[in-house]
Amino acid sequence: MGLLFTQLPRLLGVLLSLVWAGASLAGSEFYRIETPVSQQTAEAKALAAQVALKDLLWRVTGQKLSEKTPGLSNAFKQADQYVESFAYIQPAPSQPAGELLLQLQFSPSAIKQLVHTYQLPVWPEQRAKILVWLFKQDNGRVLLLNDPNAPEVQALQAAAKLRGRPVRWAKPWLEELAGFTPSRVLSAQGEAVLNASFSYGLDTLLIGLLNGDTGEWLLVQPDEKTPVKGADPAQALHKLADALAKRYSLGSTANAPLQTLTLTVEVASFAKWQQLMQYLKQQPQVKRLTLMAAVDNQLTLQLSLQGSLAQWTLQLAQEKRLIPMPETNTASNPPLLRYRWQQ
């Protein structure tokens, strides 16, 4: 009979609690929203909290929700009750004069309860980076934009932050950059850029070629490429985020039955074991976790999963933290789940 991880020996419990406390800081940042206000009044703060809650639910669920979403009208009206703390901060120089930013820290547990109560979808917080290649046409040449002070870069970065999707900006060698021309950037489904992207180890890309404020884009996901025309950087990022949310979000699992699975994972060290446990605890589908055995570098875990196993394993494949071993077979009965932890 295995032991729940909360019932392991005291030292092990302390170690796990320390690991999870470290993860909670990153988790709290995920539930932090900044929104502009013109004055520091209770009325302005209440209205800003409503806007911020909508933005946060957009990040958490992958869907843009409104008062028309069943049940959410009252939640938005009482947005303040989900806020743990707030602070007024000075905006960036690019913000309008006289405008402040209100930083709202929402309660992760309260937001998760809200999502559960209204059976909203969940886009898991662990999200792989998007590799961004952003070019701008200039007299028949292409300039690669990755300067954090460039307004196009700032607009895309702000949209990525809003959607909770980290990005990595491409910084190729000069000889690689010299080979790009306006006709080559998006020709042949972006083959030249994709070839130059191989060393980054990311399979989700956003490739843009601006001509003025808008331009042409190629949204690249595993096994899928989508061209987009006439979008500015923020619009392009949102289109890719929408596609990724549709692909990886988990539908409401509030009423889904629990299924018990056995997961075998190879880990290289005790420290890696801690990372694995932290990672599994952050998975919203994992409701119960039991350590069954630990032999050499192999852990056998029993977990209760709520929702679709296929969706969960798709999410694992996208995050690339648990690497499936050849003998993994999700179609067998019971499913054979054997992974190697890679961190």
C-alpha cells in the first residue's frame, strides 16, 4: 500500500513544502495583473479590478470572457473580493502622461475556485516558450527587431505577458541574418527561418514581417502552420495564443470521473525528484498522488487524474519536461505510462 505524499516521513514533507513554497512565488506572479487608472479612488480601483479580473481569466482559461458568460456577471461586479493586495506603480515612459498603473495581486486559490465553480476551461500554467522572429522591411532589406525598447517589441511582449505565454526573441548570427530578404522570410512556409530556429529547441514560433505597423505572419505549432495577414504584433501574438489555448486547454473537469493511473519516471537525483513532485503538484488534472516505490533512479507513482488522459499527455508533450520512454502506451488497458524526467 502506498502513502500519500502528505503522509510521507516528516523530513520528506518538509522538503516538499519548501519546494512548493518556491513554486508558489512563480504561481502568484501568474495571478498578477497591471491595469491603467487615471486616479487613486475607490471607484476607479473597483472598475480597474473588473477589467483586471477579465484579463486574468483570459490568461487562465485561454478564452475571452465577459459579463454575458453564465454566472460571471456577479463575479466581475465583486472582483475586489478576489484581490489579495494592490499597489500603484509608475508606468513606463511610453504610457500616457498622468496615468498610473494599478498592480493587482489576485488570490490563486480564489481564482481556481471561481474557475471550478463556473466550470471554466483551464489552460495549464506550465507553458513552453514561443520563439519570435520579428522582421521589418526597410528599403528592400529586412531588419530583425529584438531591441526591448522598440515599440513593436514592447507591444508583442505586453500581449505575451497578458496571455501568460513566455517568449524568446531570436538572436541569430550575423551571417544567418545576412541571408534573409523580404522574399525569403515567409517564402516556402518560412523554411529559411525554421532552419535557423533548429538550435533553439522550440517547436512553437511566431514569424512576422512588418511593412509599417502591420504585416504578414506565420504561426507555427507542431505539425501546423497558419499564415496571417494585416496584423500588428499584438494581434499576431493573440491569434497564436488563441490557437495554442484551443489546442492545450483542458475543458471543464468539475464533473469528470477520476481515473487511477500508474506513472513510472526515471530521475537522475533526489533534487530532480523534488522538481518532478513540484511539477506534478502544479498539474490541475492531478488530484491525488501516491508514491508507491523508489528503486535506484526509478519512481513508481499512482495518481488520480481528472479529465482526459489524451489531453494531459498532449500537454506533457508540449511542455517537454516528462519525456515518454519507448514502452509508453496510453492506449493499453491499463495505460502504460513510463517517462524520463528532464529538467
